[in-house]
Amino acid sequence: MTELSPVFDRAAARIGQLSGHFINGAWQRGNAAPIDVIDPATETVIGQIASGGATEVDAAVNAARAAFERPEWSAMPAAQRERLLLRLADIVEQHQDEIAAIETLDNGMPYAIARQMAVGSAISSIRYNAGWPRRLNGETTPVSVPGNWHGYTTHDPLGVAALIVPWNAPFAITCTKVSAALAAGCTVVLKPAELAPMSGLRLAELVAEAGFPDGAVNVVTGLGAQAGSALVAHPGVDKISFTGSTATGQSILRESAGSLKRVSLELGGKSASIVFADADLAKAIPGVAMGIFGNSGQVCAAGSRLFLHDAVYDQFLEGLAAFAAKLVVGPGTRDGVHLGPLISAGQKSRVMGYVEAGKAEGASLLFGGDAPAGAGYFVNPTVFVDARPDMRIMREEIFGPVLSVMRFSDTDSLDDLARKANDSIYGLSAYVWTQNLAAAQTMAKKLRSGSVKINGSGMEFALPFGGFRQSGLGRENGRDGVEAFTETKAVMVGWS
């Protein structure tokens, strides 16, 4: 793969065509000044998006409401919704090379990773959620009040769902949210992140090609403070599903309090990785490394706090340094690149600020802590040792390829270790590396995280994903992820 390969030429040409809002099945030009979209690997403008606000959001919400209420959608048989979603997955698969290239140019992630993580997982999530329209069954419940009664429950679609997605894995997260909402019977207004909006706009074209009714999926682009805020505040929105920063999630929750909109929030993380003395280091070292360096650390569930047992401390860090030294940092359009750029100049400055804070507070830099010369928002893999629980690098989400390491020993009980790992305002994920089944199960029970992975990592769409504490509200994926777009209705039928 070279920088001038045909797939990137096609992706660049497609990006140049994606410049409007997609409302009620048609593309609409924006009235305000457009927003430049930057390739973070080259710092060059690759396209523009429309700058939407209250007017465009109102049109999109109204289109989604009308589509939701039309029999074409509301009375559509569950099997037909399933077929539409499966057709969408097939169409995405047909265009997966181009979509992955769009993601690489727009977000910066290496092409091979974009194809696997961004597009491969998107296809998997759509196909998984496609199975739910025919499985959203309720329960028959014994009724104890006097008389003859039949009691049962149903899962009714909430209505218009506002989906606000981040820039770190935009296509995968977009497809997960969109397919879950549609599977539940909702209609959608999608607001992509302005820093990486292009794959979301491409999805709108594929939704139309798949044959979804006009207005079932609408896309409004723009800044979060304008388009995003207008969408959150709109009285016609029944459900908000947001993935992003904890601060923005808190703001959304405050805004939604007055109308009691249903809200799901997948927010920040400061996840712990715990490596015991008996861990299989051949698996744990690359697992821990890519758990923080993968996607250049721009992952909410990144294992950014590492707790290492004394018995393997030196050996593990030696192996970690050797592994990191082989990781190639560069533009995702080049063959053999493992880590692409951060998303923006602001994000690079933020990450480097944390590196300086770590050094100032007394942590020791094992390797990294710098950025390659030249264009692009790159930061090299970075590891701090001698970290303390009170340091900013241990407490705050950096969202970059920065790992902070603490050590423990046999004098630390499992309760002590769990308390250290749980010492965070977040609780999204945790990772445990051990061959001791009792230790693994005990830690899984004690760790206050929405997910715990033992001897590995990865996203399973049949399992719910979300966090404890300030890592969010609600769950995505699995039954929980689809039912999050529904209300449970209780029905009692009486007869004499």
C-alpha cells in the first residue's frame, strides 16, 4: 500500500462530495460558512462539511418524527427491519475498502486497523443488531388482582433518537448506535464529530441505498456547541445516545433534566491493567501495550494504569520497551504503520501537557515522551514508572499513548489491589492477567468496572458495554443496547 494507491484516491474523491446535511432522504446544502476537515497526518484540508445549527436540527428532527409515525416504518414487520439492516451490512461490506480509507484520511488511524476495527466491527455490530427486531419480546406475568387477567409486557420504540458520536472510532460507533436504534424501531438524527465526520456522511448514502424509508436516518453536521446543543435541547427528541467526554455528558444530562429525555452516556475512562506474577508474559506484554498504544491511546477503555507484580516488574518493562520500539508511528496511508496521529493539534498539545505534568510531579520517563518531527499530530508511545496514585497522569484521562506504571507485591491482598484499581472517578473497563482462576474470578467480582477482561481484550457485541461512576449511564451492545431505545409497557387484559 502506498500513499497514492487507488483506494485512497477513491476515498479522497468521495470525501470531496460529502459536504451537506442528509435530511428526509435528500442532501441539503448548509447556509453558514463550511467547516474545514483536516487530515491529522498531514495537517492539510481534505474536505468541508456544512455548519448546521438549530434550523437544520429542527428539519431533521421533524423528518425523523414524520418517518417514525408513518405506517411505512411504524407498522413495518420485524422481519423487514431485519432484512433492511442485513442489507445495510452487506452494502457496507461491499464498500469496506473505501470506507476504511475514508476513516484513515479523516481520523488518521492506520488503514489496516481502520479496515479491521472501524469497518469490520461496524459490519459485525449491524449484523448482530439486525437479529433483534424479531427478538424484542416481553414477558407474560402472573396477575394477582381479583378477576380474570392476562398480564404481559412489550418493548415499544422510544421515537426519535439523537445519536452523537465521537471522533476516535467514528464509523464503528456510528454503526453500532444507528443499527441498535433502528432495530428497536426508532428513527434517527445523527450528529457526527466535526473532527472526523466523513464516514458518518458516507453511511447516510449507504442507508439510502439499502432502502430505508426517507427520514428514518438523518445526518446533521456542525460544531458541538451549535448542532449538538440544538439536538440535545430539541423537544422533539425522545432519546439521546452520546459517546464522548465526561464533561460533555454531564452537560447533556443537565440539559435533559427538564424534559426527562431518555439518556445513555458512554464517557471517559482510566482503566486499570493488573499483571500478576503468574501471567503469561508472551501474551500480556503485547496485550497491555496495544491496550494503551492502540489507536494512539484514543480509546475510552484504554488500559492507561498498569499495576505490575514485583516478580515480573523488570522483565515486563524490558519486554514492553522492546515491543514499543518496534511500533511504527506515521501516516495511516503507509504500509506497516502501527500508530497514526492524534486527531488534532489541540489533542496533541493536551497529551504533551500531561507528559510534562508527569515529569514535574516526579514520575520517571521509561521511554517516549516526545513527538516525531515534521507535519502531523503524532506522539510517540510513552511509559512512566514510579507513578503515584495522586499524580494527574494516574487520575485524569489523557486520551493518548501514555501509560503510567505502579508496582505491587505479595504483601498486597486482592482486596488491597482492587481498592487501588478502583481508586478513580471512572469505572469503564479493567484488565487482569493471571493463570490463577481463583484470583481472576475474585478480581472480576471486586473491580468496579462495567467490563472486566481476563487475559485479553476486545469488543463482543453480544455483551453490554458501559461504565460505573463517571464513565457513564446505561449500556450499549447486547440486549441492553437495543432495549435502551425502548420503553417497557405493561398491559393487563381483563375478561369476565
